[in-house]
Amino acid sequence: MHELDPIFSPKSVAVVGASATPGKVGHDIFANILRGGYAGTLYPVNPRAKSILCVRAYPTIKEVPDPVDLAMIILPPQPALITVEEAAEAGVKGIVIVSAGFREVGGEGLELEKRIVSICRQAGIRVVGPNCLGVINPLPDIRLNASFSARMPAPGKISFISQSGALCTAVLDFAADRNFGFSKFISIGNKADVDELDLLLYLHEDPNTEVIMIYLEELRRGPAFIETARAITSGYRRTPILVIKSGRTTAGARAAASHTGSLAGSEAVYDAIFKQTGIIRAESIHELFDFADAFAYKEESALGKLKRKMPRGNRVAIVTNAGGPGIVATDMTVSSGLKLARFSSETVETLQRHLPETANLQNPVDVIGDAAYDRYENALSAVIKDEDVDGALVILTPQSMTNALDTAEAIVRVARGSNKPILCCFMGIIDVSPGVKYLQEHGYPVFNFPEDAAKAFGALYEYARWTNRRFLPLFDFKHDTQGAETIIQSSLAAGKTHLGELDGTGLLECYGFRVLPAKLAKNEIEAVDAAKEMAFPVVMKIVSPQILHKSDAGGVLVGLKDEQDVRGAFNQIVDQAAEFNPDAAIDGVLVQKMALPGTETILGMNRYPIFGPLLMFGLGGIYVEVFADVVFRLAPIDRNEARRMMHEIKGTRLFEGFRGKPKSDLEAIEKALVRLSDMVMNHPEISELDINPLMIHEQGKGATVADCRIILKSVEKA
Amino acid sequence: MHELDPIFSPKSVAVVGASATPGKVGHDIFANILRGGYAGTLYPVNPRAKSILCVRAYPTIKEVPDPVDLAMIILPPQPALITVEEAAEAGVKGIVIVSAGFREVGGEGLELEKRIVSICRQAGIRVVGPNCLGVINPLPDIRLNASFSARMPAPGKISFISQSGALCTAVLDFAADRNFGFSKFISIGNKADVDELDLLLYLHEDPNTEVIMIYLEELRRGPAFIETARAITSGYRRTPILVIKSGRTTAGARAAASHTGSLAGSEAVYDAIFKQTGIIRAESIHELFDFADAFAYKEESALGKLKRKMPRGNRVAIVTNAGGPGIVATDMTVSSGLKLARFSSETVETLQRHLPETANLQNPVDVIGDAAYDRYENALSAVIKDEDVDGALVILTPQSMTNALDTAEAIVRVARGSNKPILCCFMGIIDVSPGVKYLQEHGYPVFNFPEDAAKAFGALYEYARWTNRRFLPLFDFKHDTQGAETIIQSSLAAGKTHLGELDGTGLLECYGFRVLPAKLAKNEIEAVDAAKEMAFPVVMKIVSPQILHKSDAGGVLVGLKDEQDVRGAFNQIVDQAAEFNPDAAIDGVLVQKMALPGTETILGMNRYPIFGPLLMFGLGGIYVEVFADVVFRLAPIDRNEARRMMHEIKGTRLFEGFRGKPKSDLEAIEKALVRLSDMVMNHPEISELDINPLMIHEQGKGATVADCRIILKSVEKA
């Protein structure tokens, strides 16, 4: 038995704080369990009542004469603590605390919450809440509605975890209207003990859960969440996770002195987490339901196993009885990352045999307004068999000749014979309802609008790409970890926390980054000597602790080809810096070998509480800020993740031989990202980092760090 | 009487092709009018029936004994033509042709359609269709359901024009489910005569229409549509227009030799039209309904006039009884172009007096789960009075203590006393329905989800910005139109259709563009002489009719500072061009004065059938293609439109003194756009044009054309 079973499938429930007064929470929850048809035994606990709703009551949980699996506690914090102690003594196996007044009010509330958790940990009891709506298990052998909500949802295959109690009631109400069934439904409140991670693991093992939906406000465990969620969405017996995440975040970046910090909005961490774990993010509650519908759809295979039909590619066939909605679906298909399939000539011939002359035989197939079920059946059979089709959207609009039920039956017949997903859009509510009902009863996803169906197909495809992702051979790097450690510790010992390109490059070299020879020049003569030593052309840059964005201060000159250039540049840079900030202490001018030509990119890192180092990659130059064409991942990443980052930015086109330029060294980008990940994982003292720009040269010629900024911070080592 | 009145409000209707056989279109439409409770007189016309559904039938329309306002024709094309002739003779005032088989099949069908239109034009009859679903007017004194759809919608204030018949039925079905009322409902089919433009004008004058929704696939009248729609959405008695546009387009660009052509996707023209006319575009049918709900909301003012409440700004207050949905609304508010209002200290004090201690007194205001109506009433009154609040979203989730009806009544009380818009989101379907119903009956927009309410508020704000847009004093340019005409005609006469920077700049100068001195050099010596004449530094570029994208061929070198540079550049450019394309005929190398530093932008124009010249503006350089940060407008534009274009691109930040760079000459951008508009309007021979880059210098220093490409085409002048 799983330790959460007593909470979701208790044989007996005690409601401590049950009340006979309608409108009180202690009444409502008790009444909901009682009237919901709970299949176990229910005990009200209330020292001042003989019975509640005619069920015999007990003064304390200790006096309940039988073993209690689950205690629902609806009491103020102090009495709740006493009840928890008594419950532990009485051998209760699970606890849900509904009442508020704990962590969320701080002070004593927080203390009480901590004591409750420590008592339960010692007694081996798991606790849900406090400050939550409760737990629902609608499956027929349990029928537990231990919640605020008077409505018990229908049983189904989707489980829902909510961090907002209030949202739960609205979701249940909406679900009732859509005939939406649930397997488990839980409001996690303050997450004092049981949190979304525990529940993901539990629901993943639950044979009655096919899809998990989460309404998330914040995570309190970062790396563990990533590891677990990734395993759940990826394994052989995998469970898709759909999330709607709202904006409140406790994960503010620790600092924003770096580009990476200012570009990573508060949502960057969560977006990275969802991408790294294969979690599908819905943009609205409506979309969350639509996606859940599509993902819950499984069908018995020839071997008697339930299988989810996933698209192998993104080529969609559309079959419609109306041009307009077909066009809407086409538009949305394209904007959801899909494309219209191109049919084989064989398919087109088959369509021609079965459809009237005026029908459109190309995708989207228009079976014409007067189509009865047979045209749908023939057309859908033909297109779904086409090898260049990965799935279908079937659109039906109510017309004089339309019989929604007949058509629904025909669709199910075709779907049974295919392992490709078929999503339906029956437009309208009332006229098409017999068909919609038939599809729903047979587990087929059906939507009101073509755009919703297309988006849901897009989500299926996104998940299919995740589960079918490639695994590249990893890089085998030998880093000079000890050398890096020495540089870091000696810098910190010297009170030097900001490393620029003069001293930061040494650190990067330990991790295999190619850097440029550079030398600080205090005067014209030193500058010329340095330039001669490294050979022209060179770049020169101001060095001043007060000037962070050097080009703002006119402090960067490039392409200096001879002595004369270098001399002029030295004076110009120093003058402009002094003009820019008369108080700036000028250490000198850095003379650096000019990099080979290449595409400017930016690599960066910023650390977040809970989540650790967040890596950034994007196009460099001034456009980085205007277009913010950057992606994020939490470290550690491997080569696979690095490649996905590279392909995710819009500017990825620039690497592929754009406008006559040579193709970039793509492997160098992957390597740089993995090196960076390794470095920031090994050295927690690296607090923030920008490599800007990292010049990506043409294929085979690698990449060069042209500038960097590293911020160090002492760390107490464990 | 308006010429479309006989179609929407006929006193008598003849259904030609009426049938007694259920399932036939001629039966269904006749039955729908009859059973819909039509307030006028109905005549079936069928030569083979004594009566239809027990109504006396007539063999032809000529034999109907009374005057007929509207003839509904459900006949194949040939008999339809004969009926139209007879109808014209019989003095019929309006015609709707439902049947298909006309323009959309081409050939004879198209011919018949043209003849029908010409007969009707001569007789002064307006025709709707053919190939349409029909017309509905649900208002109580008409109650005409002359359509395929068995369902007559409720009367309301929204009119709907659909270019897709099939979509109509689904929309009616969906509307029935949402208690959505219509004023007029029309399917325009082939638009042989009456099109969306006629209907916009008609519905704008219609006292029963407050909002117009259009489902659009394509427009056939460009400039007229823009002028009319802009007047309708902007006037004192304005009507908002909401559109959903699907992808099919007949407006493919005429050519794509230019950047502008390749960047302007098929939707660029429509996006431009909607922006230039203040039409609000919805992304889905769901959204279209949500927006219509928000726009239809009007309330009687103190003077007894119905007034739409529009936000004066984008500062929204949120009042909610649940944290989660409040956060969702906040997120969506921001992504819909709105921002959370900051309350005055007075408002916060008032909230503090009325709300419990645990309530959040800052925006979003959380009145806590156990709030009854009074907390909503007090909180909403307080925030809506705040001068820094432009409107409110009220969110209610069903909780134990919640009374949706009481809360709805409270909201209406507050709303009545304020001229700021208040949108409601009552989450859930069943629990909250008494409140939802109350709000709907009182005309208040109410949504299921906070994100929908926030998006609808965003649409209201977008429209408010349109109606309150500023009008700048216009530029008074004196163009050398005659000079430009001479250049164009002599080029065409010489068979020269592609003008580059050598000959194209002359044309641009006639319209006041500042260009750079340039000279074609055939050899090194000519190049050096030219450079000396215009003073260093110079730029050099390959000139070859076969090389369009010069930098792809290594054909551009900049910053050449002395004789030696120029000599070397000449040879390098010629060599690289020969290598790039050995067959290219090399005319020489252009030597051009180097422009002052500035921000690179691109201006362009491409002509579209129906719509005319489409202007483009965006950031230049190679990033233009990667990020496509460009905007479009149809010419002519004035200074106001030019300024909006400038502010619409993301890169607009670069003009405003970004990263220590000086502020750009914004007026120069506005001027350049208006000059371009004037030029392409005056000279239809200019078929395509790119000015790339147009260098925008710092404030006060104007802009310079650094390169251009103009394609000319002979035009038959009227």
C-alpha cells in the first residue's frame, strides 16, 4: 500500500470539527462526504454534538471505536495541533487539514504548521494542506468527496492537482458542464507536507490516472522536480503532465547586474522547467481542458492494451463539410507547429471515387455541406491510411443534411482501424449534441471550435516530439577543475569579485573555451607593443570598474590594423570614457587580438534560489535586448538539451548559411553550452556570468570568447 | 427607406422553389420562415404544387396577387435567371439567391451570375448571394428567419455578416447556448451584388445594431473598404467592427523580387487594413463572441442616452474572491496591453475599512473566499472611484458563502454609478448561473474565465485608443512630380525597368529624400577620382544586373578612407563578384559617399491587386529577415499613420536613445514614410521599391538613403 492511499482511498474517514450548522465548513465537508455516497465508514468528531446529520458523533478522534484511515481536520490551528497529536496516537494513517491560519499568516501559524509536520513525519503520517479545499476520488469503489464542493465530478481518467482552492470549485463546475471525468482531485493548499512532486509520483503509479493536470503557482523543490517530472513524462509507461502556471513567483533572480539576469523574466525559470521536463503548458483553463481531453484518449489495441494514439509527425489531414471552418483550422494548424499533409495521388483518386465533383480533394478535404456520414467515412478512411498523414481533424458543421450521430459512429469505426490520432470538432452546441455525446462516451476528444482541436493536436505533437527525442552521444570533456578552483579562490581572497575579460578568460580557458590573447596597456606605447606581439588586427576596449557597458561609453574600437590606428584608438577611448563618466577610474585600455569573423551570440548564467543556475543562450549584439531572442535552461544540461536550445531561438537561421554566409560551427555552440553548464555546476562561487559575444565561426573553426563578465561570491561549502 | 430594407425587413416574402418535401432546401427555408413566426405575408412559389405546408402556392412570382418585397430564390441557375427577370417585372424590391452553381463553378455559372446582377442593377433591386445561407432578422416586429437554420436566434444588438454559410449555423447554435442575441444575421455567399461594404454602411445606420461582427475570407474592394470602415468606427455615432479573418486570400503579392514582397505574407494586407480602419481582430470564434459581449454593453446615461462605457486608459482594477484566478487575470491583463492600476492611499484606506484583515488591499484586491455581496460592493465602489483606475474586472468563484445573484446585483448597482467599464468573470457554469443570468439580462458582459474577461477588456482598450487617436498637423510637401514623371517615362522608354542606387536616387530626390553622391567607376582610376571628388570616407558596391543582393556576392565594402583603400576595394569587389557569378555582366563599381552613422531601417512598397500599394517599414540589416520586425500599411498614409507605424515595431526602442546612442530623428522617419506614400500614389509605374537601408541619424540630422531598388512597369493611363 502506498502511503498516500489512506488519503485518496480510505476505508474510514473521521471529520474532526464536523458541524450540524449548514454554511459552516465543518458541516459542508461532512455533508459532502455523506451525500456523495462514500463507500467506506464515516465518523463525525465533535465534543458538543451527539450526532451530526443523524450520524453518531464522537467527542475526540481517540474515542472513535474503529481504526481511522483518514482524518479531515476542520479546526483552528491550536486545536488542530492537539487533534494531530491524538490522531497519531490513535493510529490514523492520513490527514487532510482544511482550515487556514498557518504558514500563510506567518508567526505562530507557521510554527504550528511546522510542529504538525514534525509530529506526522515521526508517526509516518502524510498530511495534505493546511489551507486547502480537500480531496476527491470519484471512482465507483471509493466515491469520496472530502471537499468544499457540493458537486462530485464524474469518474474519469484525468487527475487534477491544484495549488488554488478557489480554482478547484470553478474547475469542478466547468467539468460538470463538459462531462469531464476525474480520477483524483486534490487541493494542496500550503503544501506543508504533501506537495505536487509527491502527488506526481503517486498519480503516475495510479492505474486509474492517464493524464495529470496541475494548476501551479510556485515550486519549492527545483532539481528534484525536474528529475522526477522528466522521468514521469518520458518512461515506457509514461504519464503526460499538463500545467497551467500563473504569474506569482518566489523565484526572483538573485541579481540583475548581468544581461542574463535582466533578460530572464520571472517566468524564464518555469518555462525552462517545463521544456526540460516535457510538461505541456496550457495558456488558459479552457485550453487545459481541451488538452486533457486529447491526452486522455486511449484505445484498446489488438493486444488488449490501452494505448494513447500519438502522431508520428506533424502532417495533419483535415476533413470538413464547410470551407470556412476548414480554413480556420488550417490557419491554426500552422500556428500550432503543424502542417497540412500532402496526399498521395492514390489517396486523391480514392477521394475522387467517393466524393461529389464539387468536393475539394486536396487537404483540407471538403466533403460539401450536404454530406451524410458515408462521405465522412470514406474520406477519413482514405486520408488516414495515407503514409504522409500523421493524424486527422474532422470538422462537422450542422447543415440540413447533417446527421451528427451517424457521422460520429462512422468516425469511431474509422478510428478503431487506425493507430493515428483523430480529433473531432463538432461545431455548435445543441444541433450536434447526439454526435458529441457518442464521441465522448467512446472516449474520443471532441471540440466546439476548429481552432481548439488544432491547438490540442499541436499539444499532442509537442509531446510526441518530447517522447521521441533523440539522444546524441555525449561530449567527454576533461576540464581543469583544479585550475579553475585556484583562480576563483585566489580572486575571492584578493577581494576581487568582478572578473572582466582580462582575468575572466583564464577561468573560461580551464573549461576549454577558446579565448583571445589580451593585454592591459597603460599608455600608447604599451598598447602598440601588445598589438605587435599578438599581430594585427586588434580590438581595444576601456578597462574601468565604473564602466560596465563599454560600448555605451564609446569604449570599444575594432579592426585596428596598424601602429597608427592603435595609437589613435588609445587616446580616443580614454577621452570618451572620461567624458562619459568623469569620475570613472581608468585602469587602462585592453588590447586584444581581433576574433575571426563569426556570428555574435550570448551565453549567460544567473543563479536562482531553489532552482540553481539558469543558463541562457541567444543572439548577441545590440539586438539581443530589443528582440530578446534568447532561451533558458536550468543546469545541468547535456548535449541533447544544448542542441535543443540552439534550435529554439529564431536566429538559428543565421547559423545555417544565411544570405551567402558560411554555415556556422554548430557543434561548437553545443560544446560551449555544455562547458558552461559543467563550470557553473562545479563552482557555486560563480554567481553570474555573461559571455558576450561568443563569436561562432564557420563550420570546423570553433567559437571564440570575445568578451566576458563573471561575478564571484563566496560560498560556505558543506 | 434604404434599398436593403426590403431584404432585412420585408412586408412580404415569396419563396421561389418552395417545396413540400422535408430535407429539401426549398422546404426547409420556407418552413423556417413560416414557423419562425414571420410578421409579414409569405407566398410559396412552385408550379407543381397547390399549396406548401398548407399555404396556397403560386406557379410563378408574376402570379402572386400582392406586391412582393423580398424574393427568396432556391432554384438552379438557369431557372433562377428567369425568376429574376420575372421578379424585376413584378416590381420585387429585394432578392436573396440561396442556390449554388454560379461564380464559384466558373464558366456558364459565372455568366449567369453576371446577367442576374445586370438585370437587378437596371431594375434597382439589390441581390444577396447566390450561394448563401440566407438572412435573419429576429427583431420582434419582423421575426424573419429566411435561412437554412432551424434555429431563430434571440433578438439583440449585434449584427453578424458571414462569408461562410456553414459557419453561420454553427454560430447560431453556439449563440443559442450563450443567450446571445442578434439584430441582423446575413450570409453573403458569392457577394455578386451586396457585399460586406454595403452591409457595413447599412448596419451602421441601423438603430438596432450596436456592434458588427464579420467572418471574412477575402475583400474585393480595397480602398473603398478602408475609407468606409474607418468612417464607421471613428465617427461621433460610431459602430465597432469585430472581425475574424481566415487565411484564404486572393491578394497574393504581384511579385516578390523585393524584400518587401517576401516579408509581406498574404496576411500583411489584411492586418494593415484592420489597423488602418480601427477594426478589432479576434483570433478565434470564441474570442469574437467574448469581444462582442463586451462591446454590446451600453447603459442609459443621466441624459437618457445609451452610452458604451470605454476605458480612458489601460489601468485595470481587479476584485476577486480567490487568489489563483486573480493571478491568471493579472497575467492576461499584462499580455493584453493593459496594466494593473495602482490605488491611491485613500482607496486603500477605504478598502481597509470594509475588508477583513487578511484581505489583500492592493491590486488585485482579494476579498477572500468567504466574501458575501457586500464586500464586493464596497471594494468595487472604492476602486472604481479611484482616479488612477480606468475600469475593473470582477472575478467570482463559487465558494460555500458565495451568493452569485446577490453579488451580481451589487455589481450592477456600482456599475450604474460609474462611467468606467466593469467586466465580470463568474467562474463555473452551474453554481454561478443565477448571477450570470442577472448580469446578462441587464446587459453586462460576463465571462467564464478571467483570461477571457481580460482579453475582452484589452479589445475595449484597443478600440478606445483608436477612437481617441491624436491628429498631428500634416506635412506640407512640394514634390517635384514632373521631374519624377520625366525620369520614369524616359527609363521606361529606354527599356530600363530596374533602377538601382545610381539611377533610382534621382527619382527619390524628386520626393525630397536625401541621397548620397555616387558615381559609377569602370576602373581603379575612375574610382579614386570619384572618391576624391566627394571626399573620403566612401563606400563601394558592385553594379551588375545579375547581382541583386550585393552583399551576398561580397560586393559591398564600407569605410574606405584613402586612395589605397579605394584601389584595393575596386579589385576585391570585382574579383568576388566574378567568383560569385561568373556569368554576371559587371557594369563597374559604384563609389558613394559614406553616410553619417545612424540606425538602419528599411522602407518598401509592393503593389497588390485590389488593394494597391502596400508600404513597409522596419529595422534594416540582416536581422530584418530573421526577426521580420516590420509593419505594413496601405497607401495613402498621412503623418498620423506614419507615426503609428514607427511606434509599432519592436525596434522602436533603438530610436529612443538606446544603450547610450543618441536619440534618432523621429520626424525624419515620419517624413520619409509620407514622401514614399505620396510618390507611389502619384506614379503607378513604380511597381516595387526597397529603400534599404534608410539611415536614420540623430535628432535634427535627418535620414539618408544609402541604397535603393526600384522596379518600374508601364501602366495604361486612364
